[in-house]
Amino acid sequence: MELLAYGWDLVRYGLTGWAWPAILAFTLITTHLTIIGVTVFLHRCQAHRALELHPLVSHPLRFWLWLSTGMVTKEWAAIHRKHHAKCETEEDPHSPQTRGIETVLWRGAELYRVAAKDSELVERYGHGTPDDWIERNLYTKHSALGVSILLVVEVLMFGVIGAAVWAIQMAWIPMLAAGVINGIGHWWGYRNFKSPDTSTNISPWGILIGGEELHNNHHTFATSPKLSSKWYEFDIGWMYIRLLSFVGLAKPRALPAEMLLDPARDQIDADTVEAVISYKYELIAVLSKTFKRDLRKIKPQSASAEKWSELRKEFESMWSRRQMTVEQAVHGLQAWCAKAEASGSAALIEFSRQIRMVIPRRIAA
Ligand SMILES: [Zn+2]
Ligand SMILES: [Zn+2]
């Protein structure tokens, strides 16, 4: 009789006997850990090489991702790199622009699975990901084993409710990463930078999805380990990376630098073009910000407002042209600055002065 009661207790409460607040906390902490594994290890470290991780960090993260998602690093990195390379085209594995937002939002995980089966894609884009003994013999070979073990462990720990905890963990990445980031992150939100895709920042505070919310910043500076860019934005993944690098367990790559200006310089040449190309997103953002500020002072339909808007568009389109020699770019930029200076707008004159002073990072380094 006593044995039966014990068995019944085990089914109801598991070995831990934890009450629901503790189980809820466990669920939130473990799902957060999965998100951190995805954003810091899979995305920033593996797919983009934006940082290096010490084995003391990368091994536990790989193990946890195997237990909690069953995703294979090489496949993940390959699909994601192709997304950046072919963004918003038919070949993009999960663009809401070509596949429809409903499909990416609700069936994002399915799109991922289809792409993961494409061995040509995985071979072509998946280079440089882990290929050690444990990867070959366990994580890749038995990719579904981890999640099965986790189910058993959690039912033992919490009783039947452990199955619910597990189900939430299983739904977390397909919902938030495959659905929300890949779908909404190319559909709805605000844009800091005019990157040549439709990426958006979903929220200025990246906590729930580890900082991945700042997807427009990410597409603009894809190799930056930090996804926030404005002072009011927060990227929790970057906070962890900073902490890890503080104790010597992570080595982040250099951040997209502030523009380097040489006050003694006053010319437009090949160096200027090189610098402007590397800062083009910052410069386009500065220009559109000053434009908006100036519009408050001048009449929207006036001749000077039109001139302003024309110059702004011209500056933007100058850098989206694919085929352009350095010489053409130098001439184009010189002509643009001459027009900006003749416009009479103080902001445009100041902007063109900045262009004359800008120097490439290579020179400053
Ligand atoms: Zn994207
Ligand atoms: Zn990316």
C-alpha cells in the first residue's frame, strides 16, 4: 500500500517534489539558457564569427542545445548564412517577403527543417562549424536523442507536469526564433538603418529573445557581436558576452566603429570613398535624421525642402549602385558635396564638411 502511495506521489510530484513556482522558475531559466545558446553560440559565434568562445563556455552551450533543441550547428549556421546572403529573394530560406508572413510566423520551424535537408546548402554555407568527435558521434549523429533524454529527466524530476515543461521548451525556439525573429523581424518594427533588406527592430529591449529583437541593427552590422546601437537599446546577449570577456571566456570582434574624422583633411578622394562605403549606413542615418530635423524649420513643400529631399535620395542611391569604379564614385561624391554646399542649408554644408574629413579605419589603425 505504502509503495503504491509512493508511486502515486512520484507521478504527481516527481523526485524533486517542487511546487509550481519553482517549476515555473526552472522553465523560465532553462528557456532563457536555450535562447542564449542560440544567440551567442549558434548565431553570433558560429554563423557570423563575431566572437570566439572559450571551450568552457562553448561545450556546455552545445550540450544544452543538443538536449533542449536537437538542432545541428552546421545546419543552423548554413541556413542562417544563406538567409543573409540571399536575403528577401526566392532563395532566402525564410523570407516573409517571398513566402508570406503567415508561413514564416507559424510554420518557420518547418521551413527550417526543409532547408536543413538540403545537403548542398549545408555543405556550401556550413563551413567552419564544429567537427570534433562528440559532434560527429553524438550531436549530429543522434541529434534527436538529447530531447528524448530531457523528456525522461524532466518527468522524473517533476512528475507528469515535467512533460508540460518539456513541451514549452520544445516550442520556445520554433516560436520565438524561427517564427518571431525570421517573420516579424522582416515585417514589423522600427528601422535605425536603411539596410538593403526589410529587417526591423521589433523592440528596443532585447531580453526575451536574447537581443535578437534588434534585427535591423544586426542585418546592418552582421559581424558585430553587439546587436544594440542606440543608447536606449538593450541587448542582453551582449551583456553576457561582456561578462564572459571580462573573465577571459569570450573574445568579441571589434564593434562597428564611430566615424573617424581628420579635422586637417579637406578633400574627396579614393580614401574618402573607401571610408564613406564603410560608414554608409551611419552616414545615411545621420543624413535622414538631419533632414527630419530641418523639415521642422522649413516649409515641407518649399523649394528648399524639395532640394533637400532630392539630395538625400541621391546620396542614398549613390551607394546602392553595384557597378561603380572608384573614379566614378569620387566624381559622384564631389558633385554631390558641391550641390550640398550650394544648397544653402547649414545642415547639408556641415554634412559635406564631415565627408571631406572622414578617413578609412585602415588609416587610423
Ligand atoms: Zn534576418
Ligand atoms: Zn545573422
